Amino acid sequence: MPEEKKTPTPPPFMKAFPGKVAAPAAPAPTLSPDMQVDLPVVAQTAKEFASDQDVRWCPGCGDYSILAQVQRSLPDLHIPREKYVFVAGIGCSSRFPYYMNTYGFHGIHGRAPAIASGVKAANPDLSVWIATGDGDGLSIGGNHMLHILRRNFDVNIMLFNNRIYGLTKGQYSPTSEKGKKTKSTPAGSIDFPINPVLFALGCEATFVARSLDRDSKPDKVRLPADVH
């Protein structure tokens, strides 16, 4: 009989870079009877994910709601808190890592996808999240965003789209509507806005979803464990 061909085990970093086709799973190790123990499931709460930092966003900003829903939803994923890493660039949304009681990294403008890619490649077992905005992610960071989506790195990207540069006092952003009057466009913007969802689909992201910050009903706030 012909010898059965064995599928080579992919190197560890490939777990963070699966491409469009998932790599074959390595066989589970066989445990001896003395090693087969049931580990307790640690229950986590939203309060445990909240840091001791004062949340500093403008009154009425939807970022408060996004923060609350993420902290409320993460316990449902049953991932240990020390396995989370939140990465951000510059902008109002990029304050997110300070408000999460997890590991985090505050990078420079638009470079969060590059930093997050390095984190995930170095330790594929981490749950890596990017918090970015329409200016940070689609303007100076547009090129980084394009490539992390097309490469299908196993990270989760939250793009807060308020269609304005809020932190730097109101310039128009790549998603501002045509005719938007701001400090940088007093006569109205002549640009057509980027559609973030179409941008992600065009880059062939494997999971794309959109919601409203004020739509916080528990039955609609669900973060699947395989969000990409």
C-alpha cells in the first residue's frame, strides 16, 4: 500500500495569519490519566474589564456606550482577561486601551494595525483588538487598514465613525458627508465620503458588521468568538 502522506504542522505564527483558507488543525495531545483534570471556569464580569482611569470623552459621546457594551460582552467569550490586548492609534477612540483593565498599547497615528499584527504574530494565543476612528483608520492609517484586512490577520477591529476629527477640534474626515462645513472646510467639503463597510468588503475582510452606538439592547449586542 502507498505510504500515507502526512500534513506538515504549520509554524506557530501561521495561527495569526491564516489567509483565506484555515490551516489544518494540529492533533490534540494525549494526556495521561493523572493530567486529565477539569479546570474551573472563571466567571468574569463587566466590572472586571473596567480600569481605574477616569473616562474623558465629551458629554453625550457615543464612545461611552461602545465602551460599556464591549465591557459587558467580553465575559461571554470566556477568554481569560490576561489574554486580551487592546491596541490604538491617535484620536478619541484611541483612548480605549486606557479604559480597559487588560493589556494595551497606545501607538501613533494610523499605525495600530501594524502594531497589532506584530502582537498577534508574536503570540497567536492572544485576543487582539484594535480601537480606531474614521480619521485614524481611514486617513493616515488607510494603507495599514487595507493590508491588515486583505491579509486576514486574526484580530478584531472596531472603527468608531463619527465623521469628524473630534479630538483635534472639528476638521472634516474621510467619512464626512459631501458639503460638510467645518473649520477646515468653511465653504463645505467637496469630497465624496468613504463608506467603511464597502471599504472592508472591497479588501475581502472575512467578517464585517455595523451597528449604532445608541443601539445597546442586550439581544442585539453579541460579539462572536470568531470576529475578524
